[in-house]
Amino acid sequence: MLDDGTLFLPGILTLAPGRAHEFCGPARRVLAAWAMAQSMAPGAPALWLRLRHNPDRLYPHGLAEWALPGGLVLAEAPRTTELLGCAEDGLRSGACALVVLDLAEPVAMTPLRRLHLAAEDGSARRPGGVRALVLTPGDGGTPGVETRWHLAPCAARARSAADPVGAAWRLSRLRARMTPPAYWHVQDDGDGLHLVAGADPHILP
């Protein structure tokens, strides 16, 4: 579970309810787990949709370091069009706090607009709203998303000579309607996620 060292996340990884957001990059599924942890009450359901032929299978207990896997519902379909239809139904119902679409390529504009509308409908039925997360490889590129975030592993930085050095990531906000692009250095040395000292937000080149 996330601890007090992760209090920066709600102030940085802001995801408006009733909208679709894109997570991309090699660590996009880790980023989705962070979003689950901060967007969902313990045990609140999340729907994770994937293509049946995708070799990258999700292991729910692998998310347990950051988010409770008990409320995670996994579903798969052979075609992207069927996944998009399932996502719309899941969003519109308001039954899930998050609907995650794990895809092989960006979503086109028309189905993305349908996700926005379904998320708006679902948010009217669920306190706190619902959010759609579109997971895509590379740098993403789904047009019309509310925000686009990229997460990739990077070299860890020692916070002090006595501290252990663990996993680290570069979190980049590539697109947002009301805020400029920026990035942060996020590190987990075994005691929760932290922004490393001296790694304040920077404008992307």
C-alpha cells in the first residue's frame, strides 16, 4: 500500500472524473496501479480490459505493493472494438471507479469521444466520479484525451550515503488542458514512493 511518502501523488497525478486519460510508456501499467491506489477506496472495483492475444498478462498480486488487487475485475476480448464497447458499458454504469483499457495502439477520435460521454454518464451515478484510463505503448498519441502521462524506469538517485537505492521512474505529464508539460523523478527505496530531493518539476524540453 502507498504510505505517507506518496502524498505528492494527489497533487501531481490529477485525473479529472468523467474524462478519459492516456497512460503510455514502458511502465504504464505501474502508473495505472498508482492511479488505482489514489482514486479508489479500499476494495472499490476497477475494470481492467485487455486484448486476448496480448502476451503481457496482468498478475493482480503484482500490484499489491501499490494498490489492493481485491477489487480488480479482469476481462479480455479478441478485438479492440469489443474492448471499447465493454469500456463504454463499464463507464456508463458507474459501477467502477476506474476502467482501464490496455491497448496495443492509440484510440481514434470518435471512440475516444464516446468514452468521454460514457464517463460523464457514469460520474453522475457514482460519488467521486469514474475515469477511463487508456494504456498505450510508446509515447501514446490518442487524440482528445484530457491528460497524457508517460512513465519509464530510470536510474535511481541516492538520497543519502546511508540510504538504500531502489527502483526509480521518470513521470512525465505530456499533455493537460490547464497545465504545461512537466516531469518528476519518482523513487521507491522500500519505504514508499518519494520525489527525490532536488528533483522538482521541470518543464520538458
